[in-house]
Amino acid sequence: MTDATAGAGRTQAVRSRPAPVGGRVDIGTCRRVTVTAVSERGWRDDAALLADMRASGGPDTSQWLARWRPGNGAGSSTLVQVEALDGSRFAFLIDTGWDPAYMAGRYRDLGVDRMLRDGEVAFLYLTHEHLDHLWGVEAVLSVRPDIEILSPSTFGPEADRFLDGAEYPEAGARNRVPHTGRRVRLEPGGVHRLAPGVASVTFDLPILLGIEGEQSLFFHVADRGIVCVTGCCHQTITRFADYARENLAGGERLYGLYGGLHLAPFGEIEPDKEELIEALGSYGFQKIAANHCTGLPAVERMLALGYPVVRGSGRAGSRSDLYVGNGDSVTFG
Ligand SMILES: [Fe+2]
Ligand SMILES: [Fe+2]
């Protein structure tokens, strides 16, 4: 159903990209995008996560070999519903959280399991292989093992094996349901159009816990501008927003932002992230729905700076009603 996913074969590297127009890529437009945080809280206890990371060798250790204490995982997963200019709609899922049992509950609570069963989720878009985004994949595959998966081509062999059905006992990661559907690997180096007004870009960079690369989404909402949607934004918010400005038609008008911004992922604003928070104000976003690894202190700083932060309900396990949390939605358009 998508430009980028058209083609035969179960696995393929994708190079299908729209031609640049006037130096910038026109991804088309859509009418509206609604983003729902199925779960945005990666884990339950920051101190426990940091202690496990330290005990396993620090931030450069492989997440697949580290020892994560049982019971601390939750996870990041997002439902995206797109309305096209002609009024037709489709939905897809971003990431699958960490703990499969917890994620199965979240999918059930929001009716996503029914959507998966009824074929109402067009594809699963995996931003990166971090544990809190990928390791809950069994919760999706147990309902829909044949769902099409779009992953960045930077996925490591462990992540690919995990999708095929594998267990990493030391790390407490397990997927018992092999993926049987088509797998599309989106490569760095250009814009992949997924549908009119919907595009993906793979950012190639080393990321903590021994992984590489994150892909993020851009939506061009007619008469509004570009909406940037990210998993953890390890590429940094400035690189992400600059990409839209410099490479996308309509990028001079950045309208919305959703997702984790990795500013205070472990409870405090990281020392080098203050500048990023200030720089964020220069892009002119009209709606900022920052959650997950953005961290509450960073959201509070944005509010103090007068940014248009979208608030939530603070229910279903999120830490605060100051941001779009578990079960909350935001509509762009
Ligand atoms: Fe994350
Ligand atoms: Fe991450």
C-alpha cells in the first residue's frame, strides 16, 4: 500500500525515493495525523535502569548482553492514524515497547489488539532496536505474525534474529513468535515516501548500548506544515528539525513535533542538552508533544520557556499530566 513498500520478496532494501523538486523533496500532503501514546514510559525506575547499565559495563555495553533486572521494563509504542486528502484513512504502529506482557495489556486497553487482528494496522514501523522499543514485539506478533515491518537498515544481526524468534536469556529478552510477513529495510541517505504526505528518514549514528541508527517520520499536513515524529530522537532534535528544513518541500514551516527527544532520559537534564532545549524554540513548532525519553524536567523547562507543549491526562502509568502520556492523543491538522 505504500510507495516504499511496493515490490516483491519478503525482505528488501528500499531505494524508492521521490525526486527532489527545486532542491527539496516533495513528499505530498495529507489532511490530518492523530498520534496516540499507547505507552510512552520506557521503564519504571530510572535508578534501577542506570544501575543495571553500570553493572553490565556502562553505556557502551551491548543491550543484548547486559543484565536487566526483571520487572523494570515498560516500553514505548505509538499508534498513528493518517487521514489522506481524499478522506481515506490508515493506521500504523511505531515500535512495540519492552515488556511483552505489559505491552499486550496496553494494546488491549486501547483496542489496538483488535485493530491488529482485523488488519487495520497497515504496518509496524520500528524506529531503532533499543530494548524499550523493540523487545515487546512478541505482543504484536502474537496477534499479527505476518504484519509488514519497516526497520532501519542499520539494525544489527541480533535485532533481525529477534524478529525471527530468538531469546537472549542474560538480557531477559524473548520473542517466541517468528515474524512471517514482509520486512522492509529503509536505508540512510534519503527520504522514503511511505504514503502521500508521510515519509521516513534513516539517521545513521552510533547510539548508546551498542546499537546503530534510528529512523524518524515526517508528515506534511496540508495548510499546516511539517510534523516531525520520533522514537527517541538520538540524532538530536536540531539534526531532526534541520533535516526537514533543508530537505523537504514545506520544511520552512514546522508545525508539530511528537515523541521522545532524549533530553532527560534518566530523570535529569543531561549536561549537553540545555542548548538543545533552547534551540528547539527557534524552529517555530506550534504543537510540541514530547514524552518518553524527553523526561519531565525537560518538559518543565520547555513550559518555562513558553513553548506550546501539549498536555495530557497523567493516567495509565505516565508520570505527569504536563505532557502527552499513556493513552493520550494529539491531532495535527
Ligand atoms: Fe526510548
Ligand atoms: Fe532509544
